Amino acid sequence: MLFEAKEIQRRGTIDAGTTVSDYTNIEKEKGNSIFSTLMHAKWKDSKINIIDTPGLDDFVGEVISSLKVADTGVMILNASAGVEVGTEILWEYALRMNTPTLFVVNQVDHEKSDFEATLEQAKERFGKNVLSVQYPYNQGYGFNSIIDALRMVMYVFPDGGGKPTKEAIPEEEMDKARDMHNALVEAAAENDESLMEKFFEAGTLNESELAHGLRVALANQQIFPVFCCSALMNKGSGRIMGFINDICPSPADRPPAALESGGTLECNSANETTCFIFKTLSEPQVGMVSYFKVYSGIVRTGDELFNNETRTSERISQISLSNGKIRENINELRAGDLGITVKLKSTHSNNTLTIKGSETSIEKIHFPNPRIRAAIKPPSKNDMEKLMKALHTIEEEDPTLIIEQSRQLKQTLLHAQGQLHMDIIKYRIEKVNGITMEFERPKIPYRETIQQMAQGSYRHKKQSGGSGQFGEVYMRIEPYYEGMPEPTDFNVRNKEIEELPWGGKLAFYWCIVGGAIDTKYANAIKKGVMQKMEEGPLTGSYCQDIRVCIYDGKMHAVDSNDMAFMIASTMIFKKNFENANPQLLEPIYNLEILCSDTVMGDVMSDLQTRRAVIQGMDTEGHYQKIMAKVPLAEMYRYSSSLRSITQGRAKFKRAFAEYAPVPFDIQKELIMSYKKEFETA
């Protein structure tokens, strides 16, 4: 496209690492897109912004952020491989975001090219509104001609590619081309009564009527045109750009942008300035680079804009147009355009910049939840500080990555989209930052609770010269559930039902009568209970859903203090817990897998080895859908396993469902492992 528009003088190649897109060192080394790349080309009377995105679903965040600001999506299909899994995942996002989309079947010069099979597969996967505009006349080795059913002409390309000559469609192809043309005319006429009337009267539409009807149909996702080309041989890209220029909706043709407040914002340069940051990228010697779309108004160099989310002002010190790593400084950008700025202090991806006093905020991008997680093996203390700084920089660039410092697990966790996503993060940390980074199996955030009542007392007494420590606590613990009856054998003086930060509840009942323990020690006793609930007796996991009744005790006029009662309550809680038939709970996830029926048996067999409980099976399009509940403990590296089992032709998503009891034998093993670890620590 850039070469056709004369934005560049020579076409680069992936093998040579000379493409305008995929310009980072890591992309050159890996040979595929990892980041989205902003480019632009002038074509006829228009400027066309182009965002090249990765095709692998591990980097879906780059695609979603690009779709947010795009007015049309161009989905590339491979003429020899057909519709791939990644394409289907990205298609779902294009539909969800109401992005007009056209398909381009590339590599029709490949010896195994099968345009018709790819087209039929696209119709099967994406619906009857997928309509071919073109097809290759002589695909495979020697390809040089495309029959265009919209313009009813055959384009014949010279050996080196580039501008074709127009020739008449061969007689033997005329019926096929005419049928395709009529299908396009009907699709164009369907959305406009006046066009429909003209179509019925004349049996066709003129060029301007056809263009208008197709523009409306495309904008409403009622048609998904299909083109063909050989990008390698530069045959067909000019016609695609012509269609984008003539037919595809401009920013002004698109519906007003949705706002966080529920309202909308019209794309108009006369309105107040509003920009949306859809991507950030950290670059050596430059710092943080912000990619933005002007949704309304005009952005000029030197403008002061306001970020309502961070409540800070930002000065736009520089505005650039981009063709990959080549940037051209300009003075202003108008509504609908895309650009780059640098060195914003407190503005990140998904933030809106507008004039001070305006409450306008563009609706945020909603990114998918992570699908896999891993723990970082801690390096030296100095390296750990540098590592966390580097990871947080990547996290700011990539909203689909989540870094979690787990207090419970005492691990730093990375939550990512897939194993490749994780591997690329590791590669970047090691190559760019020079820090060795290793992953290890993450621990499981178990929960601990009890299944029956237990009670007892503990006396803490310590004398060490001067004032000592004394506190004696009588405590009953029992399983807590909503609506449970109040105790009948105690006089409840005060009760607190506390929502625990990690889930579940603690019901704390103060049942002391006669002043056996002064109420001033109640908080210390509760604190002692909470201290043990934060590091449970079984495996050091959080405890939940327990009712604690403090019903008796003793204190000393001199030696009693908060510390003494806190220690006493911790010790009796631990003792009671161990006598109350304790139960370990594990996180269970809802897992939804889409795969072909040919690999369904293998997927099911693998799930059975993971203690999965199958909830049901269904079909979704051409996929078989398996729904199961699976313990998180059995999900480690599932992304890699599923890819291996299905040769990459399956997809899955997961979501937390509930906590459920751990089987007795596994609980016993986990408790023994914890005790052994505790003893050797």
C-alpha cells in the first residue's frame, strides 16, 4: 500500500527485516508482528491511516486497541491455509465493536492457493454477507490477472507487479463475473428504498448509486467484501486502496463515539478538542510514546489539554505522523485523524485528553481477561528492583498483561494471554533490559474453613522482670453462613460481621459478661484472630466463613495488655481450628473450549486428567463447544497443551467460578508439604 501510494520508494521484505511495519528488533528476529504499527498514505484526495496489527491471539490487545480507533477493518486470509483460528478470534472483536470489515485473500500466487475454498470457508465461518468483489483468473504459479466483478473488468499485472492494464473479462468467465456483480448490486440496493426501486426498474445501478449503496451496507456490517492479491508480488493492493478511498466510511461517516457517561460525541473539527490515547510504547532514547485519535476538534502543537482521570494537565509538545519508525513533525491534527505525541507525564492508554472544564471521556477499551499465569523466580535484590521497573513499563504498554504482587502466595505473578505472550515478555526483559528472568509454577490461592464447632481456652503468661504479660481467652468457633441462628447459650453483647478482603466473612461475637475481660481488649483479641486467618493453620492460606464467640477469660490488673490478649486469641483460634474438622478450598474456574469435532475426543481426555467436571457440550458455528469446571491447580500451561493437542486449531477462555472443597487425599498431601516447608524454612 505504501509503495503503491509512493510513500516509500522500495518495498521491504520480512526476511531482510526491511519492512516499514514490524520494525522493532524483536519483530525482525521473530519474523512476525508483535506490536501494532501506525502508518499512513495519501491516495487520490484522501489520507488513509493504516494500523498493521499482529494476527496471533496472544497479542489480541494490540488488535482491540487498533479496532477501537479504526473506521474499517481489513482482515487478511491466506489462500493456501484458509481461515485460521486467530482470524476467527479477531473477527468476533470486529463484530462486537461494529467495525465495517473487508477481507483480502493474500498469497494467491502460492502453488497451493485455493481462492474458492478460502472464500467458501469464509462464508461458512462469517456468514452469507461475505461477498466476493474479485477473484484470481490464474492463481498459483504464474498468477498475474484478477477479475473484478464490481467494475466488470480484468486487471492484468506486469511481471514486477504494480499498475495493471485493464482488459475485457474472458468470455468463459463472463457468467460467473455477472452473477457476482448482480449479488453486489442487490446488496447495495437492499438498504435504500430509492435504490431498490431503480434496481427493479433498470435491473442494475450506475457507478455512483452502487458506490452509495455499498458504503451504507458496509457501514452497517451488511456486507463484507472480499478482494484478492499477492502482497509479495505487489499485485492487487492498489485496487484495495481505491475501494477504501471510494467506498469505505470516513471518520465523519461513522456513528458518533460512545462516551463513558453514556452519551456520544460527533466527529467534527468545529467541536471542542477531545483526544483518546489508544496505545503507548516505551522507546529507547525517547521515553513513552503515546498514539492517539482526535475524536473532535483540532489538536495543535503547544496545546494544554486536561486528563480528567488523573486530574492533570498535559502539554502537547510535539505532534507527529508516523510510517513505522519514520516520523514527521506537524503542527496540527483534525477530528478523525491519528497521530503520535511524546513525554506525556500522567496520561496512559485508555485515557482521554480534552479542554479543561470539559467532562467528556471516550468509552474505554475493554480488554479480555488473562488466560494463563506464571510466577517470577526471584533474582537478586538489585535485579528484582530493576525487573519490576521493566515489567511495569511493559504493563503500561500492554493492558492485557497484569502484574500481581501476591501477599498470600508470596510470589510475583504474571497474568498473560498465552505462552507466546509470556515468552515475548521474557525475551524483552532479557534483551532490552539485560536482566535474567525465569518463570516457575505459581502457587494456588487456597482458602481454609471449618466444618464443625470447636471451643477451648488458652492462657498466655510471661514474666521477664518488671511488668509481665497475662491474658486468658475462652473462644468458640463454628462455620458461618448467612442467616444462621444466634447462639442461645451466650449473652451476645456486641457482634461484627466483617467482609474479608479476600472473600468470605468473619462474624466476631463479644459475649463476655461480668467484666471477666475488659471490652478495651476486644480489638486486640479480634486482631489476633485476623492475624491467624491471614495465614491459616493448614497451608498458610486465608481463612473464611467462620463465627468466633469470645465468651470468657481472665485478665490481670498490671500484666494484661493488648499484646498478651492478641497472642492468646491467636493460639486458641489455631487450636480450635485444628479441632473443627478443617477443610481446604481450591479455586474452580469455568472453562469454555471451542474446537473441531475431529479433536474433541482428545480435548475431553485431557480434561479428565485435570479433575475437570464437564458441564455440557454445544455447537457454536462450526465449532464444538465444551463447558467444564476445572481446578486452577490443574490449569498450569493449559494454553500450550491445548495448542499441542489441536495443532493450534482451538481456543478457550476461563473465568473464576467458585471455591470448592479439595479432595481428602490432595488436602492431606498439601498440608504435609506445607508443614515440611515450614519446618525447613
